[in-house]
Amino acid sequence: MKRVLVAEDEASIRDFIVINLKRSGYEVVEAADGEEALNEYNAFGGEFDVVLLDIMMPRVDGLEVCKQLRSLSQNLGIIMLTAKTQEMDKVTGLLMGADDYVTKPFSPSELMARVDAVYRRVEMNADSLSKGNGESVLVSGDFVLNLRNRTLAQNGRLIELTQVEFQIIEYFFINPGAALSRTAILSKVWGDEYIGEEKIVDVNIRRLRMKVEREPSMPKHLITIWGIGYKWIS
């Protein structure tokens, strides 16, 4: 199953997205507003791989839908559809748990590259979970990253991570104490062919700090290396 939920209130844009998704082998469920998107998600029992959400929708906007869907599933792939003028909304969407965003207008190739990349992460995560628990773990101080069940724990306390957050933390754990550039993180997590902006790394680091740091504004683990990127200290 490669099922995608498309929530977009402009029919012409929604039709354009649906046609390209179907051509690429995805099963598509459509919604004309946020409320309908939530209803469709529940009607299918949450059996979706990726959700595309327009930010500006009637009844329930895309940001609220993103927030609600992320609370239901950490493994769902969420892509926000934004306008160039919605800069703050892009950041807000990422902080609420979106995996990526696509800025309108976008080409079929850009759209499908983003969807395919998120879908691959969802499948990789599902494959890891299907193998069950194992002894493949990475330990960094009080933190334990389980590579089989895709979880992070601190002193036994489970920290919920999205699939993007997990991949970033895994990259840091594999390279303890190393300064990793934004470009390197972007390439590792989003792929060499990603055509978005590096600031998506910064927003995800910000989100991770809110989960792993006692004082996110004064981080002790996820440290900024000015002019380069970030490093992890246990």
C-alpha cells in the first residue's frame, strides 16, 4: 500500500497533485478542507503513509490538522503545502511535527521528489519496527537509542521522536562529538537530491532541543557550532 491523503481546498491544485501521485503509483484520498481530512484519516483507520496539507484551509487549517495527526502517529509522513508569503507558517508547521514543506507553485518533479523521499523514510521505519526489538542500540550518556524499535530513552524515560528526528539523532550518535554541517545533515537525512532549504535542519534541531534538553535555550547536548552546524555532547 502506498496511500496518500491530500488536503487542499483549491480544486485545481488538488487535481494537479492527485494526477501526479496516481501516475507515480500512489493510492490517493482527497479532502477539500481540514475537517474532511481528519474525518478521512479516521475513516481509513489511520492507514496512510503520507499526508499533504495545505496550510490555509477552511474549517480547520493545515497547522491544526498537522498537530492532531502528529499526536496520533509519530511515523506518518507529513508535508505542508505553503505559499511564499507564509514563511512563519513553514516554521510553525515543522515545529508541530511536519517532515517537510513544498512552496507553491511547484513542479510535478519537485512534488514527487518530496513525496517519494518522505515515503521512503516511512517505509524504512516500518521495516525496522516489523523486525521487532533487538540489541542494536547506541548509548550516549543518559540516552539510549534503539535502532530496531526506533526509540530514544533518557534514564528510562521514552522520548517520542518523528522519523526525521530519529534519523538526525542517529546521525549524531554515530558521530559523537563531531561538528556536523547543515549540508551534511541535510544530505544524510533528506537525501542528496533534496532541493529544499537548509533552514529545515535548524527548525528540526530546535524541535529536538525541546525534547532532549532541560533548558532548550541553553543546550548542553545539541550544541551549535557557529559557521558550521551542530554537534552532540553526551
